[in-house]
Amino acid sequence: MDIDEKNRIETKKIRDLQESFNNSLRILESHIAESITNKEKLDSIKKDLKEANEKFIEAERFLDDLKVNIENITIE
């Protein structure tokens, strides 16, 4: 193998490594973007669940008050 051929082989290896690195970087960027999107979705779900829980507690209090009112009604 002469020096020229060796240089071409090394250059090809370097290009292949660079391409592989670039592909890995694109995949990583995609996963990061997906993680950010998932975090935003989870935050939104958490907020919705908190609001639903507050409404449920309010409804539960209303039903408890209604029950007390019904129990306190005297039949005349």
C-alpha cells in the first residue's frame, strides 16, 4: 500500500466517523425535542388534574352541605 492509498483510506474513515457523529447528533437533538414536548404535555396534564381535583373537592363539599340540609329539614 502506498502513502496515497493509505491517506484515502484514512480520509474515508474520518468522513464515515463524521457522518456517524452527525447522525448521532441529529438523533440526540430529536430525543431532546421529544423530551421537552413530553415535559410540556405532562405539565399541562398535571395542571388539568389539579383543576379537576379542586372542582371535585368543591362538588364534594356541596354534596356534604346538601346532605346536612336534607338531614336538618323537619317535616311539619
